[in-house]
Amino acid sequence: MRAPPVALRRPARGFSTPALLAYLTVIALLALVPQLTHKPSLLHLWIMVFLAISQGAAWNVIGGYTGQYSVGHAAYFGLGAYITMLLLEMHQVPPWYGLGLAMVGAVLLSVIIGAITFRLRGPYFVLASIAVAEIIRLAALDFRDFTRGAEGILLSGIPPLQLGAHLTIRFVGKQPFFYAALALAVLAVSSNWVVQHTKLGYYFQAIREDQDAAHSLGINPTLHKSIALAISAALTAAAGAIFGLYVRFIDPNIVFSLPDVSVQMVLICIIGGIGTILGPVLGAVVLVLLSETLRNPGWLVQVGVLGEDSTLVDFIEQRLSSAHVLVYGVLVVIVILFAPDGLLGVLRKGLDRLRRRPGASAAPRAAA
């Protein structure tokens, strides 16, 4: 399997000033969300969106830019959750230290997995990545003395974070996790920008387009694929750690799940646009909104989108709540058939048509 071909671009030297200002403005506005609303359902939705963006952007480094379609990223997600929560619950290691150790552990695991699987290409690499993830999930189930097996890990509490003499962050409610998930999403999206606009990312894209040709030009495919996988694994493990601390309960079937973790990362990028910076953001928003609506349509009532007597909520609960995987499949088929470049590609084509339209004003042209 290969990513859709994307034109290679010469690495840019830095952010343009308008793009940087727009990026910082969006971050600042998102940081104000907890101050503007105190509805738990809305904050939960934002947290899920940020974690999905982090996972999609993390997978995009190895799948979108390097062209290695790993469907075993649940291994890094689950490892991040387990390392952080085991250290906290059994050894009272603060979670911010546990998160750092989880990222280091994921990088080490990625080096081992890469040494095994990067000898394979195409569908064989995909199958090998699935097999490795399943082996790790079964190991987590079997080593009960270490991982507690199917019983899972339930956190009794999270110690407060002391920042100086007068600032203490208590992990009570959803607000601290909102900012933690937002920070990780910003880091993940920024890493995609760095990958796309630096020499390292240019090597990644060359490997994606033609690995043999890249090797003939002096690029070491194994080394650079290992670097891409290490970056991707570290970000994925951080997302798993924050997810585990947020829900406060994990078991192997939750955090090592192939359809709910690994496949979801791939779907986020396919729907939004593989190998782009904003594709995982757009795909995460669409997929999380769809997922939350199908699994718990009551949140639409809680935030005031629908009335309490809405027949749409009843229809979703009775007909579609258990068919979300089918809906995902239909959505992916539609995107592949009618928008192979993802929803971001559709938006770009629409802006290009608007720009080329005779008599178009200067404003749409500037936006395009």
C-alpha cells in the first residue's frame, strides 16, 4: 500500500508571518474555551478531538510522509497508557515523569519493531505491524502479575502538580486535561509542519515516492524510516498516557484495540487528507463528532443543538448506535471514491475554482 502521490516541495525556511499569526490566534482562542463554557460534555468533546488530532498527526509522520502504512500503532498508544498508569498506581511516580518515560519506552519499542518490520514492504509491512500489535496486546493480557491482565488498572487519584510556591495544578474535573490534550495536539501538528518543511521531511517524502531511487541518491531508507517511526511512536505514547489519566481506567482490550485505536488513526488521515498538515485536524474533527454522535447522541441535547424531545436522538440510539463501524466504512468508501485527496483536497479544489472564476473578488483569491 502506498500513500497517494503528493508533489514534493522544496523545504521552506520558516513560517510566513500571516500563517504564524493565524496559528497562534487559533491556539489562543482554543485556550479560552474552558473559560467560556463549563459544560462537561463540551469539554469532553474537545478533549477527544485534541487526542484524535494528536493520534492522526502522529500516524501521519510515518504513514503520510514516509509512506509506511502501519496499522499497529495501538502498541505505542497502549504502552504509553500502561507505563504512565503503572508507575503512578504501583510506584507513586508523578504522571508527568511517567509520560516522559512512556515516550522513551515507545521510542525504544519502535526501534525494535522497525528493525523487524522495515525489511518488509507494501501489504507485508501492514500485516507485520498488525501482528506485532496483537502480540503486545496478548502479552498484556497474559502477564497478569505485571499488567493485571483483563482486570485492568483503575487509578485511585492523581497527585497535584506543584509549579512554584503559589501555583498548584489539581487534576480535578476536565479543565486540566483539556489544556494537556491541547498542548499535545499543538505539538503533534507542529511536528507535521517541521517534517514537511525541513530536509528530514524531504527525505521522508522521497522514500515514500520511490524507496529504491531515494537509496540510490544516498538516503538511508532504514535509518530515516526508523526516525519517522520514533517520532510517531513518541507522540502516540503521549496521547495514550493522557487518555489513560483522563479516563482513569484502562485494560488491554481498550488501549491496544486494533479497530478503536490503530484503524481510527488511519481513518483520520484518510478522511482528512494523508500527507498534509491540516488533514489530520480536519479528519479528527469529523470522525470524533461522528463517533460521539453515534455512540452517545444525548450530547447534542446537552449542548443545545437538539431539543430533548428530538426524534433524531431516538433514531440514532435505536438504529445506529451499534453500527458506528459500518458508518465508518461507508464514509471511507465515499471519501476514497469521490475525494481521494481527503476532505482537505475537496476544500482546496473548491477554493481553486473560486479563484479561477471570472470576476472573482480579491478576497476569495487571497483566501485561496
